[in-house]
Amino acid sequence: MRAQVLDNLRQAIIERQFAPGQRLIERELVELTGVSRTSVREALRELAAEGLVTAVPNKGTVVASVSAEEARQLYEVRSALEALAGRLFVQNASQAQHAALVRALQRIEKLAAKGAPVLAAKDAFYDVLFEGGGNDALRSVVAGLHARVSLLRWLSLSVPGRPVESIGELRAIVDAVLANDADAAARACSRHVEAAGRVGLQALAAQDGT
Amino acid sequence: MRAQVLDNLRQAIIERQFAPGQRLIERELVELTGVSRTSVREALRELAAEGLVTAVPNKGTVVASVSAEEARQLYEVRSALEALAGRLFVQNASQAQHAALVRALQRIEKLAAKGAPVLAAKDAFYDVLFEGGGNDALRSVVAGLHARVSLLRWLSLSVPGRPVESIGELRAIVDAVLANDADAAARACSRHVEAAGRVGLQALAAQDGT
DNA sequence: AGCGTCTGATCATCATACAATCTGGTCGCC
DNA sequence: GGCGACCAGATTGTATGATGATCAGACGCT
């Protein structure tokens, strides 16, 4: 199916199997994926809509690369949106969802203590957060942005010390939520994104420098 | 080209030439637009990515309809984003852009005084606002939401008295901007969206009732 | 009436073909 | 030798016809 192809390509791009800026030639993708050109084209169109590739007319599609300025803007938007997510969680989440958020944080802390990869657990944390907010539109918009900054996320998690710092920020979110303080939760979410953004931009700059 | 077809379809949907919920059959669109199935399919995929139509596998695509709950959520997100837009304008806009914002408001007021349609002028106002903020990512995200609520906008502008009220809210934005008060600008933008949302939801409820 | 089946409509995917466009290099001219 | 026109290859854009899959509803059987 096309969805399968699409997921494979998306994954490949996020995992840097295709370098940013690299041309994605339809014929090559055809023989690489085994599906027809029609399906490849439609998959590319969807990726373009997600912002993971950019299509230039009559020239082809290339893997999108985030400039420092774009990245900064994306983080700015995400900051505002995740602030809203935090606020909505405080306003709308059930008792069970509060508990689930706490559990998600504990899971992250446990993994981090072992030095295990923490990325999937963080995604779970955010799932709970958005779920509790009860705004699917918000969730899908953030998901759209998420794809575009995922390259940077890949970088920023490799920065030493960042996971520890990051968990502290998450704890601040949970604390504010448990205190039923919507404003504080919003600020905590905002700060978390901003901190991630700073690290991401630094990593980007370091990479461009080398 | 495909872009042409896409624009036509988008316009047709926004202008209610296709009723929400109506099935869009590929073959019909082929003979209606004169282009091939390939192009029609790709255009439909893009519209689906924008959220203007929903595609159900093996069943076809139907014109999207916004439920009251979805609309509420969309306005909630827009409120947060436009607050950011207002804040960024205060922080980043040039002197010339400040002046342009004032001019845009005056143009709206002049049109409204004559009872002329004010929608295009309002779009121009927002163009200036986002331009001055200097965050293209924000602009494109909002544009994406905009498409999905445009059906409601169509409704809410037909509510008597709304234009007048709306202009007052815009003036509040401009006042805050001229006072260089970023927080106030953010709040004013937020309030404007929320007010529009309330009217839109009322109009939606009234329509569903009849 | 209830149930399974069959049929028609429609989408999904594919293979192929051809035109339009871009890229890069070559050739001829100065 | 340098410069521009032109040509060939590559790639995308669009079109077309065919085939399989899937769904909704009609139909007939019990």
C-alpha cells in the first residue's frame, strides 16, 4: 500500500538515510520500493504537504533541510502551541489522565537513570498531555510541526547533559499540572520547548560549522 | 496545470458550490475540469492534506464538514497562534509596517462605513500583521487552519452587527501595537479570534437547527 | 423476515506512453 | 581561446487503459 511506502520514506528521511538536500528521483524510488511511479508520486506529494520534502516544479523533489531561521520560527510556534496544550490539560484532563501523566514521567526518569534511550517515552508523555487536553486539532497541528523539527530533535538528544536538563523541565510541567495551575503549566511547557530549541539551534550551528 | 485545478476546487468548496458531506467522484471531476484522473487525484490529495476534504479509502473523498466541536478546537488553536502573531508584530515589525497596519485598519473602516464587503480588506490586515511578525512558519500554519474554518467565516460575516463589533476588536489590536505593548497586543488578537469563534459557532448551531 | 450472495460503482494501483522542461556538454562561430 | 546556440539525455508532468480490491445495496433463497 501507499501508506506503507509513505511511512518508510518518512522514517528514512527522519533517520537521515537520505541527506537533506538530496534529490529524490522518482524512478529510483520506484525500484527501491517496488511500487509504481503513481504511488511514489502520491507519497512524495504527501511528504511535501508535511514539509519533509520540498517539490520544485519540473526539477523534482529534494529532502527538506531546515535553516537556522526556519528552525527558530518553528520552535517559536511550537512554544505557543505546547503552552496551550499544558493549559488545556490542566483545564480538561481527568483524574486518570493526571495519573497517567505522572506515570509517563516516572517511566522517562527510570529509563534515563539506566542511560536507556528516552525518546519513545517522551513521545508517550506528550501523547498523554495532548490526549488530556482534549483538542485533536491542536494535536494534529503540533504533529505537523513535529515532523519538520524531528531532524533537529535527532541532533539535540545527542548533546551531552541535555536529557537530564530536559527531564527537569518535564517535572516542572507535571508539578504545575498537579498544582492545578494552568498558567504555570503553560509557562513550563513553553520553557521546555524553548530550551529544546536553544539546544537544537546550537547543534545545528555546530553541525554547519563542521 | 494541476495548480489551476486545485485552486478552482478549493474556491468551489469554500464558496459552498459543493455542499459539505457531498461526495466528490473522480470521474465527474475529470469531465468537469477537463484534466486527467491523475491530476484530479493529486489535487484531491492536496485538498485532503489541507483538511478541506476527507478521503476514505476505497470509498472516495467527500467535502469536509466541520463539527461544532472541531470548530471550537480550531478557534482555540487559532487564538493561541494569533496571539503569538500580535506579540511578534510588536517585537519585530518595522516602522513602515506599523504604518501599513494602521492604513489597513483605516481601509477596513472606510469600507465598513459604506457597507461594502470587508472580507478582502481584513485578509490584507492579517497579511500585514503576519508579515510584520517575521515568522513565516507561523503564517503558513495559520493559513492551514484558515482554510478549515473558512466555511464558518462565510457564515459569521453574515451575522448582523458582527462587522462593527469586529472592527472594534481590530482597533484594540492596533492600539496595543502602537502602544508597543506586546502582551496587550497578544490579548487583543486572542480576544478577536475568540469573539469570531463565538459568532461562528452560534451561526453553525443556528444552521444545524434549521 | 433474515441471511448470504451477486452485481455495479468506485477507488487503488499499475504499466506505458508522450510532451514539456531542465541540465550539461558539444559544436560552431567569432 | 572564448562565447553562445544547439543538441541529447534525464527527469518530471500529464494522459490513458487495464486490472484487482472493496464497498453498498439489490436480489434471491430459505
